[in-house]
Amino acid sequence: MKSLPLPTPRQLAWHEKPFYGFVHFSPNTFTGLEWGYGDEDPTIFAPTALDCRQWARVAREGGMSRLVLTAKHHDGFCLWPSKWTEHSVRNSPWRGGKGDVVREFVDACAAEGIEAGLYLSPWDRNRADYGTPAYRDYYLRQLEELFTQYGPLAEVWFDGANGGDGYYGGAREKRSIDQKSYYPWAEIVAARDRWQPQAVLFGNFGGADLRWIGNEAGKSSDPCWCGFHDRWAEEDAAGLELLRHGDPAGVKWKPAEVDVSIRQDTHWFHRDGDAPIPLDWLVRIWKDSVGRGPPTREGLLSEADAARLRELRAETDKLLGPTLAEAEIGPCGGIALALPEGRAARGVWIEEDIRQGQRVAAFAVQHRPAGAEGWTTVASGETIGRRRYLDLPPLSAGTLRLRVERSLDEPRIASFRAV
């Protein structure tokens, strides 16, 4: 039997949360920038109606099971009153300088029954000590605050944008660092293990649980292996291909997470006049990945974004079910199900038992009309993993079967159903 990488318990839990939101909110929301320079006056952060409960409610109504908040973006401004910097909400007029967006955010997620995660940018264009050993200590102290003061976190996100020009405490210069060696990745993993052992870590470093897919357009890939390497993946052409597809010979389970803005112009932060992605486009993205959206300057998700997410929920509920027919799982040479007459199937869901690794490398879904003898391939792909959805042409009656055509080891199919 081939030795395959297997998911950890926290990765298995992550696989059960396939759709969640990424909330970008910072001084960039008020300046119209995507990457703040780091010299923004904290008083610019002044939401007039901030309501994290509204964010969490919209996410839940849109079918999301988790939200991840940018606790600190590249400008270094902290959405919690960190005792290690003056560049935070403590020096803004919001809540009279007594506010804590992170606290309100995690409490709102708990109240709405969804999980909370946080993003902490390793790059900090505000800090004078960025690029020196002192900043590494500062970053770990900030991480400790987030790990110890806000209850259980489901995910912690580490961005790959690092180094370049910035304010840097008034130096106003360009600084270059080696991402692989500068940041204290081993200490970060140890801090997670100590304080938040259930949280998955997203990033391009050894010890991360999740990898980037290599784009911010919601584009997944086929094949998409969870197998990977427990080391840095360079972001050149070859490295981006590796991030997209993974490696069937990889020694570690490191699945890909796909991110995309809900806005048509791909801005992560709110800008006046932006419009959400059209529904059909967003549904297509959902079938392969996930969608996300930003709060406005008032501190609320826009009604246009909220309405689009509710529309998406209505469409994805149709794709998730109800089940028209489900196969009785047997030998993987021909798992079959009978389609009912008078109701057309729109797609199929296939699942592997990933507790035993990812095995399928090529498969086909075939249809045989009632009374006929021959089979026609109506959908196909390479990898399956935890779950895979495929559109079908309108089909009613007859039989659908799943044929595994190539695999790394004996296939372990957990489910095959038509919707």
C-alpha cells in the first residue's frame, strides 16, 4: 500500500467549512487605498455605525460558516488596542478611543453561530524596526495578544505580500527582507500549538496547514492535490503551478484555500461606487471556491453585497440538494445510482474518504438511458478530494455511474449523489 499524507484533525474540521468570508476593514476603507503606506493618522479610522453583528448575520444568511477579519493589514494599524503600538484603534475617535473591533467581531461571530478567524499581516509599513530582529519580537507579542485575549480562533491568515516601500517610522524608504528566513515561522507555529491548537494556519511556510491557490480570482484547478511539501513554495511560474495543483507525491497534507473579492474590480477594501460580482459569475466561483466582501466607511456591509450573498445562498441551496438519488457505495470499478423519472438531475456530488488520504487521479461520470445498453460520459475530472461538484446536462431516468480510471491507491469513495 502506498504511503499517503493524511489530514490532521484541525484540517479535517477545516474541510467541513467549505465556504466562508474574508472581511477587509482598516484605514484603507477611509483612504481608498488597497495598501496603506503606514503613515495614516489613526483619527481617520472613524466608522459611524460599525456593527460586527450585521457582518456575521449577513455571512450566516449567505451560507458562510466562518469569517476572517484583517486585524492588521500592511499599514500596521491594529483593530484592537494593542499595548505594543500607538498605531491602533486606541488613538482613533471611534468609541472614544475605548473600542476594540476584534473583540466586537469575535463576539458577533459567536452570537451568530459562526467561527471567527483573524488575519495578521507580517509586513508592517508603519514600524520603524521592520526588517530588524526587534520587529520579529514585536510581531510575536502581537500574535500572543490575539491568541490569548479573544477565545478560540478557527483560522489565522498570514499574507504573502512582504517588503517594499513604506513609512517605517518616518524613514520613508524601501526595505527588502527574505520571507523564508526573516519571520519567526517556527515560533508562530509553536504559539499556535500552545494557545490555539484547533486553529489552522494559512500561509506559504513550513508548518502551515493551508496553502494559497496562486491567484486571487477564485480560480481552482484540476487536478488539485492536497499533497504538498512542508517548505516554502517560490512564487515564480513553476511555484505558482505547484500552488495551483499541489503534488500527488507530496509528503504533507496541505490543501489549497481559494480567495476572491466579491467586488467586480477585485478591490479587497470598500470603495464608493464598487458593484458586486454578477450572480451567475459568483455561482460559478462558488462551485470551485469561495466569495468574500468588505464593510463600508460606516462600518456596515453594503446592502448590495448583502443582497448578492442572499441570492448566492438561494442558488447554492439548490446545488446542495435535495438529493435526487444516492449510490450505495461498493466496488469503485462501477458505483451506480438510478435516476428517478420526471425529475432532471442538474449535477453530481462526489466525495472521497480523505481520512485515508486523497487517491483518485482521474474519473468519469457516465449515463445510460433506461432500456439502453451503452454508456455516455457526461462529466469527468482528475482529482476529487473531500468534495467535488460537476454540472450535468439535463438527465432524467436511466442510470449514472462513477468510474475511477486512475488512482494512487485503492479508491475510497465516501459518497456519490445526484442533485
